[in-house]
Amino acid sequence: MSANGKPRAEPGAGTLMIQGTTSDAGKSALTTGLCRALLRRGYRVAPFKPQNMALNSAVTPEGGEIGRAQAVQARACGLAPHTDMNPVLLKPNTDLGSQVIIHGRAVGNMNARAYHDYKPRAMAAVLEAHARLAQRYEAVIVEGAGSPAEINLRAGDIANMGFAEAVDCPVILIADIHRGGVFAHLVGTLELLSPSERARVAGFVINRFRGDIGLLQSGLDWLERRTGKPVLGVLPHLHGLYLEAEDSLTARDLPGGEEAGGSRLRIVAPTTPRLSNHTDFDALRLHPGVDFRFVGPSETIPGADLIILPGSKSVGADLAWLRAEGWDRAILRHLRYGGKLLGLCGGFQMLGRAIHDPLGLEGPPGATPGLGLLDFETRLEAEKRLGNVSGTLSLEGARVAGYEIHAGHSGGPALERPACRLEHGPEGALSEDGQILGSYVHGLFDEPEAQAALLRWAGWTQPCRFDIAAASEGGIERLADAVETELDLHRLIELLGLAGRETI
């Protein structure tokens, strides 16, 4: 049956949507945990996010670009990621505009007004992708974006209730109690929905609860009486849970300096305004032998063994920000004292003599002087290079695997000393004195062998590796355990129309 009590029409059958009262309410985590819990029961399940706005992206095996959270959710389902799982991806490149990616391919840069006019075409792509998934899988678990109660974004919505109404699927509303005001968030969100939208909200989930659940019970009872909708469960705060972040850095992503041990390798990276794919640093943030710190605007740049310049969606603008913040002077001082410097993707481009943008892909057409630390130049081109890659590092011949997402083509004498030797050929650059390394490969630290070689290059001497893939799998399993023990999973299976169809 549909959310309105009528027979559900295809392709909405087997679809359940997770929406949140706010950003970072737990939509990605609940979607991931539910996907794995259903997989454990033998269901063929796939994740879906109609529209994602994120600078963390992943490359699918067919060479398309999707939000990184959907790649993690695909892993929770035992699947390879596919562009159908996130048909619309918006990658902000200014405060007013984004690069628009449809079915894994960039179609252009648009400001908010232009994208609003484009939304009917985006919605068509969303419905096509969802229909294909619904035909192939028994269950599709959909993650919303932000909040469904953003009044100014309701017209032409494709990310939340607009999608749910189009495919006629039930919705679960999740709220983060750690933020405070959880009952106001849930009731207020419900009140701002239209009657048909309220009708399809099948229940609530409360996320990140700490303490005695008995002290919360009176509030849960009140919520059910006030709304007439059930609380389907309360997820606990999972201390130390690792799950790749969907988008921007939050306070939970920034490790506290008071925990830093003096014997650990010190690594710092700037939080540039258009920093992209910060999941490149997850293996370092979680490594027991590394004191990794993001350095924000107006903060003192600390001494370090290694400075990493991260990826960027607007390299020229982020390079101007670095200069304004004094990073150019700090880097030269760092190198004089023997420190190591690594540039990833956009950060690699910054190391060269110049970045040419004749088409105005990341701002006004023109050229931006680079830091001039390596002898090469980069030209931005309309067609991105997208692909999963593997090979070896020039350092110790260590195995490396990751992915490339970049619009620039780099060339010059510095590339004659490559940082990596990949299946498609030499890649990146390593300075003659061995102090500076640049690469387009995202995930450079994820393979334990490459990670160990890079940390030894930076000065770490202890035989300690951190397996980020194992940490990610452990996080998915913990979320699935919580879903199974704390939520009314039987009711969620009923909402998917799968009750009585367990295969194991």
C-alpha cells in the first residue's frame, strides 16, 4: 500500500526514504545501516540519493561521478557504486553557483536561478535512475538532502518530498538529539509539510542518544500522542564511529590538539574555502601514529613534518586564499627546515608555475601564478579525467590505488620524475631533492602499503599501519547492529512491502 493507503504504483514499490530535520541529522548513517541490515537478511537492496550537494565525490567503475556517501552505501549493500545511485550531484565552486553533474557527467556550471529552471530536466534524470534501480532490486533506500521543511526550496523540489510524492513512497524522519530541541525539530518539520506530505511520514527515528533511555520515554510518548505517528527507534551515540563524511567538515571531523602526542608524526593541511575530497585525510586522522590537524582561516600555522595541500573545486581562488593567509611564506620556511610537502589534485596544481583557465571553468578566464615549487604548468579543460587507478609509488615501489577526478592537464619537466607509475602510465611529480611530491590520485594514503611508504618519507619510523578499509567496514557493521537492535526493523521491512520475504 502507498503512504496514503492506496495501492502503490511502480516504480515506487520497495522504496523507503530517509529524510532529516536538519543537515547532519543522521540520514547517511541510517541509510547505510539499514542497507547493511537488509543485506544481512538476504534482500537485494540498493541506495539512492536523488540530488546531492557535496565536494566529496567518488568515481564509479563505469567512470561516472557520484557523491561519496552513496559509494559507501553501495558497499553496505555489497554492490559496486553506480551513477544511478546519485543521478544529480551539485559541486559548489562559488558561493552562488555549482557544477551540475547528471548521470555522472558534468553538464555545466549554474547559479541558483539557472539550476531552478533546469530542475525539470534534473527530475527526469532522477526518476529514470530510480526506475532502473526499482526494476533491479527488491528494496531501494533513499536518502534525502538537508531538510524537507526549507520553505524557499519547496518549489520544484527533487531532493526530499518532491521526489517522495513523485514515486509515492513512505518517509522516515530522523532528528539528532545531540543538537538539542529534538521534539521541536520533529514536530516543527511535520507542521511545515503539506497534508499529503505529512501523511506519508511513517514514523520517526531519534539519533545519537546518550544516557538512560528511560528518561526519554515520556518525551517519546508525548511525541506519538502529539503527531499520531510512531517512534520507530532511538539510535545510540556510537562513540568513535568512522563513516566517510558526505560533505563539509564539521567539528567532529577536527581532532582536538590536546590529544596530540609529542612522538607522533605532525601533519597539517589548510581548510581552503573550496576544499574537496577531504576524505583523502581520513586514514591520517585515524592513524595512531599521526597528529593530523586542519588549519582554518586566521589560525597560526603550526610547525609540522608534512604539509599537505588538499584538492580544490576552485584552484585559483583557493590559491589566492592560501597567499592571503600566509601559507606561501610558511611553506617556504617549512621547506628550508627540511619538512616535506605534498599536493593532492588541486593542491598538486598549485605547486607548479601557473594554472591556466582559458575557458573560465573555475572563475574568470585567465592564468593564476602557482607557487613555483615544481617546474610544470596546468591547463584546465572542459572534459574531466574520471577513473579508478592503481599502480605503484615511486617511493619504495609501494602499491597504491585510488581515483582521479580533475579537469586539468599538467605538463613540464617536473613530471619526468613521477610520483606514481599507474596502469595508464607515469603520474604526478617528485622533486629532485625528494622534499616535494604531487599527485592527482585521491586516496593516496588508503592502501596500507602506500600509506606506510609515504609516512616513512615524511619522517615516521615506527612500523605501524592503519587500514582505512577495515575501519570503514567496521563502521558499517556497527551501524547495522544498531539498526537491528534499536529500531523496529520489522516495521521498516513492512513499509518496503517485503514482510515474509526474507531469504535467509
